[in-house]
Amino acid sequence: MAIPVIEMGNLKGNEKERFMAEMGKACEEVGFFQLKGHSVPLELMERVKKVCSEHYNRVREPKFKTESVPVKLLNKSLTEAELSNSSEPKKVENVDWEDCFVLQYAQEDYPWPSEPSEFKETMMEFGKEITKLAETLLEILSENLGLEKGYLKTTLAGGDGPDDKAFFGTKISHYPPCPRPELVEGLRAHTDAGGLILLFQDDEVGGLQVLDNTGRWIDAPPMKDTLVIDIGDQLEAISNGRYRSAWHRVLATDNGNRMSVASFYNPSFDAVISPAPQLLLQPKEGSELSLYPKFVFGDYMNVYAQQKFLPKEPRFQAVTALQY
Ligand SMILES: O=C(O)CCC(=O)C(=O)O
Ligand SMILES: [Fe+2]
């Protein structure tokens, strides 16, 4: 199975029907797709790429090379192998060969990077465009699930009051060239905790892989002007398992510095998440059966912080045990 590539198009008439069907199928079967012909201006994506890589080169790269945990741990493993003369270097576990930080658009005192000078303005513009696209996709996914148009947006916002708002953030990552990519992973396998993830990935250096439903890792290859979209654990829960929050990982590479800009459209921390009532299974006796519990997203995130690289099922069990 390959990651579907889907053209968004103008969302009118038959085109909308086609898009909704293709996107629904991808969310059910793979949990990932590559989106072409989306609404984010391509010239803005070029500017995002430029400010993110300039920021990395000027500010972050020197620190990654000298101070970062993955570099220190890999060097330690290589040195130990050398000193012991015979043994192969040990794999470096529990760490990612990644440099990253998360933009918090809504935080008033967020310390925005000052280099390059157009960083904040560019990323704010990008954040607005990605939010708009995320909300359009959520409307279409709601319809595809047979729910009212605003269902997913309102659920992620935790209500439709003036203060109810989804959490939106952007994680900017670089996966620098790694001298021994067989000894460490770029980003260990995990499923995403939140709602809908919109990923602007490098158009040259690959490495992102998704676990398909037959248990094989498949590549999400670099594709210019496209965005990778994926389903997080919360959309799996709200859809009562119809959409799939898939395992994915990033392989380290010894050539190229891969960039990825992942935006998370997540529930607000106090949003109550549960399967949509219309999607609960109806067992023979007529009583409703839910596969996923009802829980507060902030509690799920507390569990996720400890168990990100483990299966999602125990996370759902842990929040079930909290009893609301
Ligand atoms: O860098 C990527 O392509 C994937 C990043 C990712 O999966 C994550 O941050 O959750
Ligand atoms: Fe992820």
C-alpha cells in the first residue's frame, strides 16, 4: 500500500464529492495522505522554508553539533566501542536525532525567534493559512462521517462559546545528517496525540515512514508543493475507530538535512473527547457500546507525555480509569 496522493481542487459540486470520498478512504485505510492543490499559497511555503532553514543554520545548528543529547550519546557509543576494541557500537536508544521547537501562537509572552527578522511575521501568516485549511478539512471529514459540518471543530474547541478554542501549534524540526544512521532513529515510531496534523515536509530529503495496515513501513516520499495530512488519536476516538491514527517514524540519514514543519490542530486541554454518539456501535440488545472512553484531553496529554512511543491503547485505558 502507498500513501494516497489527493488533489483538493475547488471543492464545488462533483469535485467536492470526489475529494470527500478520497479523503475519507485515506483516513480510514491509511490515516495519512499527501494533499495537492491545497489553499496554502506556494510562495508562502517557499518563504517558510527559507526562514526556518535560516533560523536553523544561524541559531540552532551550532548548538545541535556541540551540545545536543543525541550527538553526545552517539559519540559516547562510538567511543565505548573503540575503547573496548572488539565490540560494535551499541544502538542509541530513547533519543531522536532531531532538533525541534514548537511555536505557541496563542501564548502572549511567547519568545519568538528574532533571526531572521521576518521569521515571526512569516510563521504567523503560515499559521493562519494552515488553520484555515485545517478547518476546511475538518468540515469535510465531519460530513464524511455523517456528522454535522461543525461537529469536529466544535468538539476540538471544547464547545462553541466565545472562549472555546482548539489548541494550535507548529513544531519546526530538522533532522541533520547523521554519521551512523543505523545506530539512531530520526524520530522514534509513535502515533500523534491530537486532532489533525498538517505537515510541510522537505521536498528533497526523505525519511518519513508510515506503518500500513499489513504491518509494513511505507515511505511518505518528498513531494514538492504538497502537504502531508494525518489523523491523530483524538480523531480516531471521536470517529469511534473509523479513522486511523497511524504509527509513523522518521529515519535518520547520512546525507541531507531534512526539514519538517508540522502543525497540530488539537483539542483544547479542557475539551471532553468521546466517540460521536451517532457513530457508536449498536449491539444486538440495543444498548450503546463505545470502543473509546470519554475523557478530558489534558488528562490524555499527561499520559502521552510519559508514553508517546508506546501503543495508544494503554493510553486510552489509563484515561478510562480516571472515571468522569
Ligand atoms: O518530521 C516529520 O516528518 C514527522 C514529525 C512527527 O511525526 C511529529 O512531530 O509528530
Ligand atoms: Fe508524528
